[in-house]
Amino acid sequence: MRFDLLAFYGGPDQVMTITSGIASLVGFLLIFWHKLVNAFFRLIGRVPKTTDAESKSNPTTKTPS
């Protein structure tokens, strides 16, 4: 048996700690995803397009009558 490969073994106690950390980071990103995307677009100077529902509910748009 090769004992140098035993150094790469990750037991359940180590793997569950890592996956729990990854899951908490993904959850944080999912909660604040909209704010992160808006901050990114403001940083690069591009405004994201509005959806159809937002444009219909906005009465200040200049549409021909």
C-alpha cells in the first residue's frame, strides 16, 4: 500500500466543513445577486435594460398617443 496517497484522504468531517462553507457562500450570493449585478453594471458604466412590466407601469415614458 502506498502511504503517500493517504495524505490526500479527506474524511467526512473535513469534506462536510468545506461543503458547508461553499453552500453558505452560494446562499449569500443568491440572496444579494440583484444588488451585486447592479453594482457591477454601475462600475462598468452600463445600465441594465428594463423589463416590459417595468416599462408599462412607468407612466412618465414618452409614448406617442
